[in-house]
Amino acid sequence: MIITRIPFRVSFCGGGSDLPAFYEKHGGCVLSTGIDKYMYLSVHPSFRKEETILKYSKTEIVDDVKKIEHLYFKNILQRLDIQGVEITSTADIPAGTGLGSSSSFTVGLLHSLYSYKGKFVSKEQLAKEACEVELQDLGQPIGKQDQYAAAYGGFNFYTFNKDGSVFVEPLMMEPEKLELMEQNLMMFYTGTMHSASEILAEQGQNLKNSKTKEENQLKMCSLAKELRGYLQGGKVDLLGEILHENWMLKRTLASGISNPEIDEYYESAMKAGALGGKLLGAGGGGFLLFYVPENRQGQVRDKLRLPEIPLQFDKQGSALIYVGIKPHTVRKERERTEIS
């Protein structure tokens, strides 16, 4: 049995510049971190070798991987030429909440199945191949930041180059400043989910057709670069101000990014003492993130009265956390080696 653990991510600034419609023209950049909320995938040989069993929000049992309904499972199992396995997917956070779950799943499934075949793959290969699966094979209208965040983990500055390549640069911060940043971040669940694909498809078209929206996206990239400098210089409290500026710009990029309910939550948190925040992911629902000094966190918590999800930063990225080899399998392999 193989078990992998893949982090979800929180994006601070620059989201949307990882869409091909933008970075192929201007280049893009995003500042984000993996967090300690995870997707888990396990792979085990099926009892019946002719069956492939998939367990996620539903269960599929097929005698041919071409019959699989789940597009991601179908694509990756065919890509790696694997069948006769049982795969189970579970997660700390539901899908459609703005934490990059689909890309965490893609990265994790590739990692699990390559490991099942006994092949090592680098974080770069996992991220790059996950992008190929989602953007090219499945034609999802999404960007590249989530795949890299899931594969690499950590707190990084991502540069999306015009040729499609991605540079990953870890943020260099003093440990006590990084800890302060973690302590001052608050994440709340709005209780609603969203369709990232629909919002991102509209956003991609808007970036092509609207000069104003394109300029706003450019400003968001500039903010990401500014924030990197501030944080590496220890000016952690400026995160709130930059988050607020970024959110005001992001709201203009597509019609479904915010709504009156989200706006009301945001304004309430700001009045209660938050220095800035944003809705995570493409928009429309999911999680609100705020930067709040510790002495004001109780006021924000009382004002919003939403489920709060504590978070810390993940430092590992996609990880193989369990490899189980049955003793009789080891013995047979040893005997086979001795005979040969």
C-alpha cells in the first residue's frame, strides 16, 4: 500500500496572473503557502486483479479504466498505464472552497501512482505533469499556481514566465516573523462553495478583452512583489494592507468573484479590527482569510460568528507518508533474485 499526503494552499497576492491568458503576454507572479490541511490518497492492489476500484465522494468499480467516470482518475490511470488497483481519496477540507483541492488531488494521484510503480518523481515533475493533465488533457480553464503549491509546499514566490516555465523561490524570513504571521492569520468558512472553472474562464476572457482588468491584474503582480520585499524585510503587519489592496483589485476581474454576503462579512471583519483580507481561490464562496493583530482577534471572531479553521504553514509539499510491503511479497522477491 502507498499513502501520500498533499497540502492545500493559501494564496496571498497575484492570483489570476498564473492564467495563460495573462502570463503568456506579461508573465505573472503569485505569493502563496502550503498549509496544514491535506488531501490523502492511498493505493492498494485490488483483490480481483481485473477490477479497478475508486473511492471518493462515490465508489466506482470497473473492469476497464476507459469506463471510469471521474475524469482525473481516468486520465492519470491511462497516462501511467495502471489498472487493477484500489484507490481511496479523503481530505481535511471539502472541494470547491478555494484552497486548490483539484490540483492537490492531481499532484497526489500522480505521486501515489508513480510511487506504486516504484518510480521516483521530483516536485518539479509532479507540478509540471499536473499542469499538463489539468490544462492540456482535461482543458480546465485554470492557472498553474495550485499544482506548484501542492507539489512544493512551503512559503514561496512563484514566477510564471511567458514560455510557460515556472520559477519557485522560497521566501526568506526570520523564524519569529514567520511565526507572528501565522499567529495573525485567521481563516473562516463562509458555508458556501463555488465553481472555480466558471469564474476563471470568465476572468481569462476578461483579461483578453478589457484593458482595465488587465491593468488591475498587473497591479496585483506588483503588489505580490512588494509584499515579498516587505515580508523578507520583517515588516509583517504590512501584509494586512497589501491583502486589502489585492482584494479590492481582484473583485473587479470577474462578476462571480464576490457577492453581497461576502462583502458584508469582509466589511464586518475590517470594522472589528482586521487589517486586510481576501476570499481565497477563484471567488464566489469558500474561505475568507484575514490578517488580524492578536489583540483584535476576539472581536473579529465574535463579529463574524463563522466556523474558524486554525492554520499553520506546511513545509514539505506532496509527501509519501507510508509504504507497506507484505512480508510474503518481500520473500518471493528475494527467492526470485536468488534463483536468477
